[in-house]
Amino acid sequence: MTDLPTLHDVIAARKIVYRYLRPTPLHHYPTLSELVGAEVYIKHENHQPVGAFKVRGGLVLAASLTPEQRAGGLFTASTGNHGQSIAYAARAHGIRATIAVPEGANPGKVAAMRALGAEVIFHGDDFDTAREWIMEIAAQRGGMFVGPTDEVLIHGVGTYALEILEDLPDVDVIIVPVGAGSGVCATSIVAKSINPDIKVIGVQSAQAPAMQRSWKSGKLVSAEMHTFAEGIATRVPFENTQRIMGRYLDDFVLVDDSEIKKAIVTLLEHTHNLAEGAGAAPLAAALHLKKRLAGRKVALVMSGGNLSVEKLKNFLQEEQQI
Amino acid sequence: MTDLPTLHDVIAARKIVYRYLRPTPLHHYPTLSELVGAEVYIKHENHQPVGAFKVRGGLVLAASLTPEQRAGGLFTASTGNHGQSIAYAARAHGIRATIAVPEGANPGKVAAMRALGAEVIFHGDDFDTAREWIMEIAAQRGGMFVGPTDEVLIHGVGTYALEILEDLPDVDVIIVPVGAGSGVCATSIVAKSINPDIKVIGVQSAQAPAMQRSWKSGKLVSAEMHTFAEGIATRVPFENTQRIMGRYLDDFVLVDDSEIKKAIVTLLEHTHNLAEGAGAAPLAAALHLKKRLAGRKVALVMSGGNLSVEKLKNFLQEEQQI
């Protein structure tokens, strides 16, 4: 068992991240605050160049490579945002990127990866199948496989959590969507290291609860996975992020896909930002937890905004019918 | 005739602006670039706390007040974004704000102004009627009326143009939506002072062409006004911004409301950002000017994102039918 990532790792990663990116805003929304009954802030990771927080991790990982690793190129599997992050970071560092995506992956995310110069290969029905396959390809070609929870990624991702604490030092609660877990782990490490009283709460869809069930039970358990929100669609839990979550996380709630869809529309209305499912899940969770959050300062991590127009159109129509 | 604002005024305004705001991103979008046939960048003023660029100006204006002016409070008229900017700046400085809006003003913008603590009063059918009325109220109550093109506002607004040039020093063309003209004037002053070769192009809706016709003819001419895009809906042109535009602006194009609606959907699809009509008009203009822009580095100012969900829903449905 290796040591867990620390606040120091995150602070060291900042220099690299800020070579390429600026801090994202943490905005206070009065009308959203009325709705939740708390002082609500949104951390706008959807404002990142590839529309999601993961780019922070990719840049730190790419900067950490040896010349040999650079020459071999990066290989990964992704449902979209992690792949875009690796593609973006690889291009910034002049490295080749090869990304396996499951059949039926979000077409906008695939187009974006290709436009960033990555080779994108469709393989298998879900993330885990694509991942196993591309790991073999990487080994055959002498390249480096990057998993979505590699520790160096967590170091980079933690920089958004530091920004939250700098902009709102007296934040009471941070709610983070959980896919593979890099965001929630990075946030927990940073928040708890600076002030153990800050509560960090994870959220996942009830239609893909593997990470939540694993955390609750303390065992690695797979689960059904049929959420529309690919950013939090995890079938097989990740061991290293579960370990960190076991130590640091305060709570982990499930919300229904229907609540996430509604939160996407609410966020569009009150913040004029487009959130993807993962990015809207924290608001759905906050509405669940109204009693506990009453009057507190709550930061919701809008982890990404890469929702297809087609899906948005459907959600807007569904909301109308309710 | 007073002197025109200068680059020096804008540089002096930065210190004030950055007390409250961070620079907004200028993102490059590969898929959007393919569509336009140029290297397309978006300046994301829709990422500002009140969802529009104007907040930069409001903050500088509020900081410039004497104690007497602060005590008397700020009065203005607005279709939305200017009012939100004044409300935000007034709250940041502990000043009372009273804002007249025309009947039928964007409800989201009105709610946001009220949530920021401003008193909002509906009066008259359009901006100009509301403006004349609130000017009288301000005089009666001993308060200060702030017009949407006051020079101090232009100083603050210019900070976004400086950011464009810092992030992309070799930008060839900047396309800016024109309402009252503070954005396009500030951009022209900054761009031309730094590099006269940079082309600055204004855009307005063909359904509200008063500013464009005035610029073309060199005379102040009013015009019809029935665009859906309230941010660029000007019926009576503004003298002081026309004077600046007459000196600095390279071109000023009109696009149809239908093209702006289409651009909103295209931007949502390719950037996952919600633009209001004004914020999408520069993309509509770029698609008009494809031949002239071919291969150039083009910055499109997404001036704001405050579009109602209701309007977006309609535009998405209209696009589907085409």
C-alpha cells in the first residue's frame, strides 16, 4: 500500500496547472440559494478548455513523463472527459495520444478528442471492456497506459479544490460528483488537510451506484450501470480512490437520474450554464439534503458541461410535461 | 467635445476590475474553427458573475464615486445586463441601486437584479422610455443616473479586450456585438492603440439596425427595433459611442435574427456554452464573412449568456424543423 496523495502534492501541481490554465470561477447564485435554502456557490469546472475538470490532471501527468515515456505516447480508455483531458494535455506537450472509447460514446466528446489530434478507437460495450483492450495495445506498442485514477491525476485535479477554499475560506460543505473518484478524492484530501470541519459529500446516480455501495460497505462491489450521465457511470469500482474515500469522505448520496435531469434544467435557468449529468448531480444532491444544508455555505462542483444538444432538448421537453 | 477614452484609461481600470473579477478565458474551439474556416477563439464574457461583460464597467464606475454620490445611490435603466452590472457593483460597494426596466423585460435578468438587492421598477414599453423616466426620478431624489455608455464604463469594459490581446497577441480580427456600443468602443480603442492592423468588426441584428445605420451614414438615425436579442436592441443611437466608432471601427455588419438563433444552437453544440442573442451574433457574423476570415485568427466576443430557458427551448425546436 503506497502513501496517499497529500495537500503538498496538490500544491506542487499548481505550478504546472497554471502554466496552461487559469483558476475557474466560484460564483454565488442568489436565486439558486433561495431554492436550496443555503448559501450556494458553483465551482465552474465546466469553464475549462475541454469543458471538464479532468484537464487539470492530464496536464500534470503529461508534465511528469520521462523522455522515453513521451516517445512511447499515451494510451487510455474513456467515456469522454478523461480522454479529452489526455488529448488536450498530450497536444500541449507534443505527445501522441490513443484513446479507446466504448461503442455509443458521446459523439461531441469523440469529435473533440479527434479535433485535439488524438487517435480515437471504438471498442467494446463499456468503459471497462475498452480499458482492458487498450491496456494490451499500449503494452504491445511500448506506450504508457493512463488510468482515470492515477495518482498524478489526483494531484492536478486537487487544484480546483484549493481554489474553492481560497475563494471561500469558510465553506461548510462541498458536494462532488463521483465517477472513478479522482475529483472527490482530491477535494477530500485538500479540504480535510486545511480544515477537517469542512464536510465533503460525494454523489452518484442511483442508476450506477457501484462506487457508493463500495464506500458504504467498505468492500469493492460492482453494480448495475444504466445512468445517462456517462461522467458518473462506473460499473467496476476503483481500489485506490476507494481507499482515499474510506479515509476522508463524510457522506455519499445517491440521486435518481430523473432528479439529475431536472437539475440540469434548473442550472440552465438560474446560472445560464450547461451542465452535463455529472456536473448537475451535486445540485440534485443538495436538494435532497436541504435540511442538513440549511443556512450553510455550500459549494457544488459543476465538474463538466459536455452534454449533447440532443439530450438537452429531450430533457427540456420532459420537464415541460411534468 | 471631450477627449475620447484611451488605452491608458483601460489600463488604469484594471486594478479596480481585478479586485473583484478574474480574467475570463479565451478558448480555441477546433470544431468551430472547421465550421468557419478560420482559427476561431471565443472570449467568454458569459462566464462573468452576472453572465455578461458589463459588470467590468459597473465596478469601475462604482469605485469612482464621491462619498456624496455614493450616499445618493445609483439609478439606471436597462433591458437587463447593464442593470445587473450596476446592481452587482452597487452591492459590492454598499450603494443603493434603483433600476427601471421596460415592461416585458427578461424575467431571469429582473430576478437576478432583485436578488442582488436592487430595486427594480417596470416602466414604459422600451429602454428609452424607461430611461427618460428614471432620469427624472434620479434628479428628484438627488441620486446619480448612469447611462449605458458612460465613459467610465467603457474604461472598465476595455479590460476584456486587453485580455484578448494578451492571450492571443497575433489576433487578426475581433468581432463584437453592438448594443449601446460600450463593448465595441472599448475593444476598438484597445486593439487599435496596441496594433492598428487588428480589424474590429461590429455586429447588430438586421431587426434592430439603428447603431449600424448611424455608423454607415455618419449621422444619428433611429430605426425599427424588433429583435429578440435584447442585448443588441437599440432604437435610438448613442452619440458618444458613435463618435468613437466613427474613428476606430473597421466594419459593421447586420445578421438576421434567424441566423443568431442558429448560432446559439451551434455554440451550445460546439462549445457547450449558452449564449444570449447578443453573445451569439459574432458567430453569425463570422459565418457571413467566411471569405474574408479564411485562415485568420478570429476572436468572437460572447458578450453574455443570459438567455431564458423558454427561448432556448423554442430555438432548439425551430432548428429541428429546418
